Amino acid sequence: MCCKSKWGAKDTGINQPPTHSEAAVAKPQQSSVRSDLTPESAPFVPQVPMPSERARGPPDNAAVISPVNVSLHSKSHMYTVLQTAKVMVFGEKGTVEATLLFDSGSDRSYISSKLVQRVGPKWKSTESLSYSSFGVSVGSGETERNVYEVGLQGSKCSTGSSCILQAVEVPVICAQLSRPKVPQEFMQNLGPLQFADDYEDNRQVTIDILVGLDFYWSFVKQGMVRMSNGPVAQETHFGWVLSGSWLNKGGHQGYSASQLLCLNDIPEQALHKFWDLETVGIRIIEKPPVDNILERFSASVQFRDNRYTVALPWKSDVDRSRLLNNEALAMKRTDRQANRLSQDPKLEKQYNKALVEMEESGVIEEVPNSELVSPYPTYYMPHRPVVRDSSVSTKVRPVFDASAKGVNGVSLNDCLDEGPCLLPDLVSILIRFRRWQIALVSDITKAFLQINVQIEDRDAHRFFWKIGNNVRVMRFTRVPIGNCASPFLLNATGKHHLSRVPPSHTVDELRENLYVDDWLSGADKEGDAFAMFTEAQGIMASAGMHLSKWKTNSDLVANKIFKESSGKYLESESIKVL
């Protein structure tokens, strides 16, 4: 049972005669919810039926209504209205009505991603911004945001003139705002003004555009009408807007919050849902592919030079053509990153060393001058260092951003198909892992970087490498992390390879228990565990991949692995597995 309340709690109907469906399962019980809440009401402790009382109820398959109620409410003597306006927003996709909020406490103007998608505004640039919000002493880290230009005109005021706004795109500006009705006496005292919004009823307002101080005084005019005990009217380009507070003089006390929570006895179906893996967020909802991406992958994957070569899964030829050269924007981010690194010589040295190792191992290569102008899609990925002191192998590694927008607001990841999820169920892997007496755990060394990208797609993975005043144009020859299609390409390549290997118990274990690049398996006998280690090494080596960081709970197996690999592949640190 639940109730909805606008200003307070209403009768839930629990004490009313039962409906036909209610009478079929249970007698109506006395509710602990009081429908006569007053502003002075204090929170109360609900009376929960004891298990012995429930036992005399209906059959087990019926849902017994045993309310456990919590009422949260706070009295409000004041109403407040913010400066909002209804505006028409113009973009390449057409004209859309939106709600605008004037905020003199913000130094920038913002536009929601939802409105950007609907109106298709003109892209202007990207900026690196850091956000600090109310109640937070430390700002967020710098993030790259798109700046768009939109045309605005008042939708409620017929005399409003059109104007231009440049705003930073953010996913959501704020939660919905509760906007109270403005009393009619205030509206009459303000006179015949053309308002930019409706104030005739209580409603929830979704803010699509926030105008900060960078454009605030460009839209706000000098006209102002004050009242001694009510809101203030301010003239803007979109009409008059109201702001301010007033005392609640009505017959109803206002409540700023009111909630009612009712918990029932859980029937079998609800209990099954509770234990469903979706509850812990493990189940992945797969999106139906537009076409069979697996068939396209199987047709294009090749094995040559002891390594698999794959093609990027473009969404379509149209999306492939939408990817524009973002060289200038990437160069700006490279310069900023180089300046930051120059302030930490030790980190700069480690970062350049990591890139040198990638070049020496053939993961990246310098683009020859003759190929700087390419007939293939060209895209430059900005990059930055990530420091992991806990890492055994690599303390500093570069991370590449394939989501950086180009001059048309399109990134590489926007043009690629993420593909279906090919990962096995993680909980099933953990359950299967616990059945063995001897545990075997390993991972694939730099798994993504063991797969080649076909030549036609390599220029989509370019990047700048700046050392001092020297700038090198590089590109990946392998699948980089940061590309949204990389997980699919790795998993699809692994499944494709295992399908070509003669069937065996070890092949089945790899197919069922390999999660991205981590493998959890085992055996009941130490000899079988070591045999699995040897066979698994050979299977993955035939794909150009190497299993390393082996861990086991058997000293005998660990010693054999150490002797076999000269300690190269054995991980000495212990790990914990659920």
C-alpha cells in the first residue's frame, strides 16, 4: 500500500472495506498510519505484528499486508519562487520549448544533455572545467565539456527579442524543483506585466538551461517591481520573472517533504526477485544489435604473424564518415597535459618511459610523413597518465580518451558499435571456482594490446606524443583501452580462438571462466592443476597471448610453476576471492 501526498498525508484507504481482491487473501488490518497528521505531529513507532500473529493469517502463497510505516514530514511557513522562464530554443534539429533558470550564483551557463540531443545546437568548442557545488569543500577533477551555442526567445512573452547563449553541456543541471502557486493578490498588485512563466498552480519544474553570470546581465533588464511582503518582479528579454519568498497565510500548512513507506510480508515471487542478480547490479541488459555484429566480426578477423587482426565495428558507413579529424583540439589538450607533466619531472620521465616501452614492443608506431594525410578515418585521442602504486607490473600507464568530441561534436566512440556482452556470468564463475581443492588464478598480460587492428582503421587511433618541443604523431597498431568497442573485440577474439582449438577440459574451463582478462579455475589434484597450467599456457600462446601472475593455494603446484617458468609467471602476493 502507498499514499501520495501534496501537502501532507492523506487517508490511505487501509481502514476502508476491502476490495474483492483484498478480501480473497486477507482480512483488513488496523493500520498504524494516521490520516489526521498535523504540523505538530511527532514521528511514531509503528506496531509490527509478531510472527505468531502472522501465522494465523492466510496461506503461504498470499501476500499478507503487515504495514511498517515511516512518516517523514517537515513544516514550512514560507513559499519561495526562483527566477524561471519559458523559452523557445533554436537549433539545427528545430525549435523546442524549455525551462530556463537565472542563477547569479553560477559563473557559467549550462545546458542539459537531453536538450542538446533534442535541439541539435551549434557546437563551439570544448573546455576543461572543474565543478564545486554547495556543501562540498573540494571541487571535482577537471573534465572536458562541450560548449554549444543556442538561440533563445521568450515563449510566453510575445514582445521578447531573440538572443544568443553559449552554454556548457552537462548531463543534468539539477533535480526537479517544486514551484508553488503565486497568490492571485500578488499577481494583481504587480500590475499588467507580461510574465515569462506560469504561476497559476503548484508544479514540478525541470530545468533545461541555467544562465550564470557570464550571460545573466545580457538577458536581465533594469525594470523591477517590488512588493513589501511578496515576490519581486524582474524584467528580462523573455518577459518578467518572479523571485523571492512570502509567508504562508492559507488554511493548509505546507510541508516541504512527506513520505510514507509500507513494507509487506514478502511472498515467494517477491523473495525470488530480491535474490535476483539484478538486485546487486550484476545482470547486464543487452541491447539488441542493429545487425549481426558477430557475423561481421567472424568475416573480418584474421590470424597472421602469430597474432589476431580485427576490424573496428563501425555502426555504419554514415557514422564512419561522420568522424572528422580533430587534430587541432587534440593538440590543445596535449599542450595542457605537457605543461602539467613538466611540473613533475619524475612522473614525466615515467610516463615517457611507458610510451617508449609501448613503441619498442610494437603496440604503437610513428606515422610516416607520407601517411600524415590519410584516406582513412583519422582521429586523435588525447591521453594522460594514471598512477597505480599498488600495481606489480606497471606503476604509470597512459590512458587514452576516445570520447573526446571533434569539431562537429562527434567522437570515435560515438561512431563505434559497443557490441553485445560476451562475458560469462560472474557469480557463476565464483561458484564454480569454489568447487576445486586446488585453486588456479591467472590473467592475460596486457590482453587488449595483444590484438592487431587492421591497417584501414589504425589512423582512427592516432595521438600526439610531446617530448620537450618535439611533437611526434603516433598511432596504435593494437586495440587500445579507451575505445568503447575494445571489450567486445577482446572477448570475441578469445571465443573465436577457443572455437578453433581442439576440445578439452582446459578449453572448457577457459571458455566458461575467463572474465575479460582474468581466469579463475582449479582442480582437485595437484597433478591435474599443473597439467592445466601447462595446457592453458600453450592454448593462449597460440593466440599470441600470455597467461601470467599465476596464483595457487598449493605449495607443490606453485613450486612446479616457478621451476617451469623460472619465476617469470608466478605471483607471490596472496589474493582474496569471494
